Amino acid sequence: MINGDIAWQALTSRDARFDGVFFVGVTSTGIYCRPVCPVRAPRRENCRFFTSAEAAEKAAFRPCLRCRPELAPGNAPVDSAHRITDLLLRRIDEGQLDATDSLEEVAAWFHLSLRQLRRIVQQELGVSPLELKQTRRLLLAKQLLTETRLPVTEVAFASGFSSLRRFNDLFSQRYRMPPSRLRKLASGETAADLSGSSTLLLSYRPPYDWQAMLDFLRLRALKNVESVDEEGYMRTVQLGRYRGWIRVTHAADKPALQVEFSHTLNGALPALLRRLRNLFDLDAHPQCIDDRLREDPLLMESFKRNPGLRVPGAFDGFEMTVRAVLGQQITVKAATTLGGRFASAFGEEAETPFAELTRLAPQPSRVASATVDEIASLGIVSARARSILALAAACNEGELQLEASANPEEMMQRLRQLPGIGEWTASYIAMRALRWPDAFPAGDIAIRNNLGGISARQAEARSAQWRPWRSYAVMHIWKNLNMKK
């Protein structure tokens, strides 16, 4: 039951935290909207509030054409500004913004004018694109200065600055002290780090079921590329020309993960940290998600067992998608075995201090040059070999963007056009690689069995009340729910 007064306050404040939690039907127009709809707020006496889009339509309201309430938050046209800003942040973290001659080229990536790009970023974040880039780099530099012993010069370059002088000037201007002084104030130490690795913390909003995350990743780890033990996760890393390794564990006394990274990855650190936040789902709002899903008695017991259950993402979209294709119609264990063979055959050798990590993940360019027979010789059926080749070609040519900032519906449509990739695989990829919180692989046999042996159509209908957080409901269904006796 929705408290109308609270819903009205959320509606008039345009509080994005309520997006997807309730919908408002306007009796004077017969239209229902999301609470973030940009149109002028209706009068209180004309509002009716619903917990789902289905309930609003049952009451004879039709969906708004501006905020598109039938779509998950983040994927309607009204959300385009947020998607553009998020993609711009990713470009900055990946270092791609520096590769352009001007912001005009950045705007062209999004089919915008420079003025439109500036306005969108200013509206979303309150800063210009240049200020955004500078702030992101300074915040990372500040963290490196306080949490690592890297020399100041290394800190400057690792946080994205190409000039030490520019870094010192901007840091002193923003924080009113030179970088070296901040380090002394933080720890009282000035000795440089001469070891081969450093550690940083990545925070999250509690609760967080770390053990469940490790269990999920352990079953699907690519042999020689990834390894999961009782304490943490480690893997080899290739980001552009940078190669190295990382190990992730849970911080002892903070709501954060501790990331140890080899210094060979210093030049790709912003991109590395962003990918790890996606992999471990560190930006989720568990309270909002849990409050929504707990309304269903079917899931309540699972939430008691595993509070803070997250949706594992993907460190690399291509790597994860190949693993998903290999997992079609076979067990998780069998797919993991095939994945290990595939990585050994097409991944380059890597040098790490860990015996478990000896290979880099296969790259699209290498896989695209392979033949069906090469892949099939690993025990992979020819149909899936052709799917992998088509996938590698699409990624290598830039037709597919298997990353969190991509439009999930557009990418799912492109995926379904590839041979051998159907609705289940596309939905699973959207759930993990594209980080879509409302993905739901309705045809998944485990989901259907755990919901009582129902059909895919029935599972899709049953999932409607979990929107827009169906990906999280899937994790609870897989882990704890079993209604089939």
C-alpha cells in the first residue's frame, strides 16, 4: 500500500530514488507517469498512486509518451542525459577523452553539438566537461596519495595527468596545498613504494553479501585467467597496452573492497577501478532494491538468508559473453571447463607472481581471426563456434558495445541478430555485461523450475511485480528459491 502523502512529496521533489518504486496516474488526463517525469506536476487531488505500471493500466490509465513508464529507469528517452553523462565518465576513465582533439569530437560520439553536451553535463553534474575530467582525476590522485606509497610523479600519471607540472598546479589550486603535503598529513610518511603492487579501497553501500559474490564467480572462473579462493578474487588484466594482475578481498573493518593491483597497471588505473565497480556491483542501492522486492512474500525468506545479494557484472564484456555462449544448454561446470580451454588456446601468456594466473583473456581481434575448426577442436560444437566468431567480429569492428553505459535494448537487439544468440543469452548478457537492473532471462530452466515448473511466458508475467529490479530477483531465485517438489 502506497502512502499518498509520501508519494506526492517524492513526485513534487523529482526524487530519483523513487523512480520505479511507484507510478502516478493523473485523473484529469488519463495518463500515468514515473515520478521523474519532466512535465509539470499535477494537482494533488488529481493523483492516484500505483506500485506497478500494470496496476495503473488496469485502472484504465495509459502510459506517458515522455517518461515512458513501461521502460525500466535509465532506459527511457527522458533518461538520455543520464546515459550520456555516464558514457562520458567512462570515456574519461578509459582515457579516450585525451585521444580526441577537442570536445567537439566528444560531442560527435553522442550525435550532439558542443553546446548540447555542455548543457547536459552541467544539468546532470553541475560542472563543465573539462571540470568533470579534472575533478575525476584529482579525486583519484587524492586517494592514491592517502592510500598508497606511490611516488607523486606516479600518482600524477596514474590518475590521468600527462604533465606533472599541471598536476601540481591544479592540485594546489583546488586543495590549497601541494600533493606532498597532503601525503604527510595523511600518514606522516614520505617513503616511496618500491614494491610491485599497491592497494586501494572501493567503497559500497551495505549490506553486501561478499561470500555469495565469490561463490558465483568461483563456479565461472576462467582457468589461468581468473582464480577465486575463500578470501578473494584475482585475475590477469589487459587494458590497452597495459598488462598486469589484480587481487580483490573484503576490507576488514570498512564497507569496502580492497584492491591490490600491479604497478604495471598504473597507466590504466581509472579504467581498472571502474571495471571492478561494475564487476562487483558496488554502485547498487540495496535499500531501494530490497524494499521493492521484499514486498513479494516469495522472495522474503531469501532476503533474510542473503541480505545484500548483488548481481555479478563483467570485467570485460566480450570475455563474459563468450562464456555465456559456451554455457548454452550445458551445466555451469561443463561451460567453465570449455572456457578454460578457450582461454588457453586464444589468450596470450602472462607473467604474474601467482601460479594460478598464466594467461590473459582472449581478445576479439585474435578470436575473429580463428576458424570454426580451430574453435571446434576444443570440444565446442560448431554452431557455438560460429556464434563466437560472429560475436568476435562484431566486437572487433565496433558494432557491439558490451559495456555498462551502452543502451541495453539496442545491444540486446544486435545480439539477437547474431547466429546462435537467442533471448536467454541476450538477457543474461544484459544482466551482467550491460548492468541492466531489469534484465530477466525468462526462458532460464533453473528460474522456471524454481518458480514451480512454469513456462517462460508465465515466468515473464510473474516477474512483472519485481520491476525495475528483476536482475536482483533472478539472483535470489537462483540461490535460494525452489518451489518444485
